[in-house]
Amino acid sequence: MSKVMILFGSSTGNTESIAQKLEELIAAGGHEVTLLNASEAAADNLADGYDAVLMGASAWGMEDLELQDDFAPLFDEMESMGLKGKKVAAFASGDMEYEHYCGAVPAIEEKAKGLGAEIICEGLKMEGDASSDADAVASFAQDVLKGL
Ligand SMILES: Cc1cc2nc3c(=O)[nH]c(=O)nc-3n(C[C@H](O)[C@H](O)[C@H](O)COP(=O)(O)O)c2cc1C
């Protein structure tokens, strides 16, 4: 059994619904899961005591990538989370109309990797909420479970 944190930033509830579904699926896989809204989190030592951290956020920029308001400060301070040696995977809800479609996914992966985290599977990029593509969410959860 692994201890898994699911940290999300969501403005209209789409990424939050994906995070909630992931919580359900990963807990059903026999792991201890903590769901944490970025609006209630601080970066300092956030990953302490966890084996894996799943991070998800939407993006709200036009030309430049702008991460969701609650998640952005945590992203900026990711180095203080203590991610070295932790398992990490990223997810996001986005809109293909925008240049940086689900831009949080590659941004999280790149930064976490640079801090010594292990990216355990390809990130989840999707439009809408968890019910818009339940198969994609389930498939991502399976990939995460394999990597734990
Ligand atoms: C002004 C504006 C900018 C946006 N920028 C992006 C973007 O850069 N990339 C993207 O994938 N989606 C973008 N979106 C779409 C939202 O991220 C998308 O609706 C997402 O599902 C919201 O997720 P949330 O409810 O978890 O915050 C943008 C939407 C608006 C209105």
C-alpha cells in the first residue's frame, strides 16, 4: 500500500472532479489517498510522508501559460515540497482551443523531474470534467496504479 496525495487547482470544478474520481479509483486499488485542494495547501514539505503525489491544475492564459490561481503559487514553490525520490504524475482539464492545451501537465512533469521526482506515467490531458471522458480517467488511474 502506498500513501498518495492528490493535489489539485480548479476554478470551475472540472479538474476537481477528475481529482475526486482519481481519489476513488486509486483508493479502490488499495492505497491510502489524501485529496487536497491547492486553495488550502502550502508548499513547504507538502510531500512529506507520501510515496506519490498526483498534481492537477487547469490553465487560464491566452498566449502565455497561466496556471490556475490557487495552484500557481504552489507550482512556483515546488522546490520546497520535498519531491526528490517521490513518484509523481500530472493531470489537467483544458480546452483544445487554447495554445497551451492542458499546459499544466508538461509544466508539472518537467519541474518535478528537475527536482528529482520520478514521473510514473504519461499525464492525463482531457476536456471537461471526469464524466466527459470516464475511460481516459480510468486508464490514467490504471497507469498510476501500475507505477505505485
Ligand atoms: C481566458 C481563458 C483562458 C484559458 N486558457 C487555457 C489554456 O491555456 N489551456 C487550456 O487547456 N485551457 C484553457 N482554458 C480552458 C479552461 O482551462 C478549461 O475550461 C478547464 O476545463 C477549466 O478547468 P477547472 O474547472 O478545473 O478550472 C481557458 C479558458 C479561459 C476562459
